[in-house]
Amino acid sequence: MRNINFEDTPEDIVNKPSHYHKNEIDVNGYLEKHFPLEGSYTVAEGFYIGNVIKYTSRYKSKGGLQDLEKAEFNLKKLIELEEKSDESRGLG
């Protein structure tokens, strides 16, 4: 598979796989920018959010339906965390 950013260079499947860099969008870079260490999200929330974005952004070129199911699983885990958070604040 060819690297989408460098036509004459083989793809770096470990450090820069093409399925994380579609249409000039770097999924890892996006997550680092929008979920910095000092943010208001817990590690678990950031993990689930990142996985939802990762799996939905690559499903057509990598895992198909299985990646959508993985995204759904991670979204449900994020919803569970939010429900627990609401309950502990007396909101749910």
C-alpha cells in the first residue's frame, strides 16, 4: 500500500498508517489537540472518545462493519460513564 502523503514512499503502517490520515486529517493529531492532558476529560473518557473517532473514521478502508461495532461499543462505554457521573451528581 502506498502512503497517501508521499506517493513515492512506502506506507509506514506502524507510525503513520493511511487509514488514520484520510483527506488530510490526522486522527491522532486531532485527538492530541482537542483532548490535551490538562483538559476536563478523564483518561477513560478520552480513551473512549478517541476510539469512537478512530473506528468511525477508518471503517470504510479497514474493518468495515466490525469497526462500526467497535465504535458502538466504545460509545456505549462512554455513555455508561456519563450516566454514572450524572448519578453521582444527583442528576440522573
